[in-house]
Amino acid sequence: MGRLTDRTAIVTGAGVGIGAATARRLASEGAQVVLADIDLAGADKVAADIREQGGDAIALPFDLADEVSIKKLIDDTLAHYGKVEVLFNNAADTRPAVLENDGPAMDLPIEIWDRTFLCNARGTFLAIKYALPALIASGRGAIINTSSGAALLGDVARTAYASAKAAVNTLTLYVATQYGKQGITCNVVSPGMVPTENSRANQPEMIKAVVRHHLTPELGYSEDIAAMVALLASDEGRFVTGQILRIDGGVTKAFAHVADNREQFEAHCRANWGTI
């Protein structure tokens, strides 16, 4: 018996990356998983893989920018499984055409700002809005929203993306406050940089440069995020709510100068203690 046996979970943006890894993890824990993605073929493939491993999964079309599509996802899930106990809002508009034009505030086209908020903030809100009745009816609903470390720090680019994710952070606090007494937990997972296998293989110098600023020996994987989502979705996470959980290797928890001073620190440790 897994921690999520007989529970129904919706995972948006489930065709690739963190969404796909989380769908697989929840299924391995016993959940019935609905994989929702605008790329239905990608979600179908992951769902088929889960079923081949003995899990229970279906794929449904989902457009984060379309309110009708969002409501239909909840309705179709209820029609198929009869209930919803877990909602993992992972989908976001991260297309290069959007991110590459998401620059400093003075240069930011309003169309990029509006599109980013339409999907990444409004879409997340609507998924929660339409799922809440079923989650409350389950008596043990868990909502987990994917945010980003970009919402917790300042940067010279991706102004709209970071602002929309900051809205998701605040939305999470309000939903946790409003519906906690009805059995709903609502939390944020805030990943750090999670490189693809392709970038790990083809951009080792870039990866090495980024790792300098982390407190862990290496960067994370999608499976690291999935592990936290599985915990929050289970009874073991029942007392955790209203939290912004930074799953980022500590990159947002140390001063920027630490990366530059690390060699000096390690030399001191070796000289005085024979180890780092």
C-alpha cells in the first residue's frame, strides 16, 4: 500500500519535466493520476508508461489560458474517477517566445505581461477555484502550486514571470487560510534550477557555474520536486499548509558572496581540520 493509494490526483503540465516526474511518483505511491497538458501526445505517452508499470493514469487535454478547458478538466476527472483529492498546479507558459521577450520593466511589452499573468496566475487561480468543491468533498484535499525562486529574489530579466509566480505564492496563502478548516492544505513548491538531461550533457560549464552558488554538491532533478509533492499530497503532509517550500539546493538561503569565498573557506578547513 502506498501513501496515496486510492486517491485521485490531477497534475497539470504533466507531459514533461517536473510534471511528468511527479505524475510517475504519485502513481508509484498508489494514486490514480490525471495527466493534463496542452501537449496531449506528451501526456498520453507518460500516462501509457505509468500504466505499463501497473499504475492507473489517463491523459486529458488542458489549456491553462482557457477557462472552459480548465473547468472541463475538473469535470472530466470527476466523470472518470468520481473524485479529486490532489491538485498539483504545475503548468505554466514557459515557451521561448514568451520568456525571451520577458525582460526589464522598461522594455517589457504589455502583451507579454498580460499573457504571462493570464496563464501563470489566472490559470492557476481558476484550476483551484473549480477543483475546490471536489477537494473539500474529499475531506482531505491537497493543493500544491509550482512557483519559482524568481519570485523570491530580484533579477534583470523575466519580470512578468517572477511577478506572476509571486501572485501564486500569495494566492496559496489565502487559499490555505480560507479553506484549511474544511480539510484543505495548500502549499507552494519553489524549485531552483532543474536542468534537463540535454543541458546537463551539453552545457557542463554553465551547470558548473550555477552550482557554485548552491549549497549542495549538484543541482536538483525533477524527481526531487516530485518527492516533496508526494509528501504534501499524503497524510504525512497533513500538518503542512500555507508554506513556500524552497526546493533549490539552498541557492536562495546564502549571501551572494559565499560562492566567491568558498575556496578560501575550504582551504581554512583543510589547514585547520584536515577536511572540509
